[in-house]
Amino acid sequence: MLVTEQEIIDLKNLVLQLNSKTNCIVAVEGKRDSSALRKVGYRGKILEFYKFKGMVDFTDYVSKYKNIILLFDRDKKGRHLTGKTIHLLQRRAKIDLSYKRKLREITKGKIMFIEQLVCYESYLV
């Protein structure tokens, strides 16, 4: 994958912004997504959706956090999970999708799955 200098700079800034967030949690779909975030330098708390026994179990657990950054994939399944999570957490927590949008903009849509961030690892660490 062709990686531009601007992508690297912007992605570094995105990770710095994520690391500076306090009182929040990042939610991803699975362990490969979690691993990819760690490899690009994210040090905060990550929840993996697939470690829970379904949507209700996940949303009940995650609702104890006031701020939730959703980084589900941009495929059909990820969009469905995002919509369902937003619906179930309405009025219970603040859902932040801005990092998902920023990631799409930075990578010019090349990254569909969070686990694909590993291709930036050698540039960021």
C-alpha cells in the first residue's frame, strides 16, 4: 500500500489525540483491531466487542463509561454494529465517531478495517 508523508503525520497526530483523551474508552470489534491500535501507538483502554456475549451485554458494560470512541470497521457488519450501539446507548453515554471519520479522511478511504492499521506500524513507532 502506498503511504504518503501527510498520512503518516496525520495518523501520528490522531494517535496523539486518542492518547490524550481521558475518561473515555475505545471500542473495536476484535483482538486484531485492538492489536493494530497498540502497534500504531495507542496506549489507552480498549474494549473488544466480540469478547462479550452479544450486543446487549456489550452495551450494558460499556455504558458505565461516559465517553465512548467507536472504531468499528467500515464494512457492512461494522456499520450495523455502529448503528445498533448508538441506538442502544442513546442518552446513556456520549458516542464519538469523529475518530472513525478522521481515520477515513487521513487514509483516503484505504483503511476499511481497523486491523489494516498495522501497515502503518513501521512508519509510526
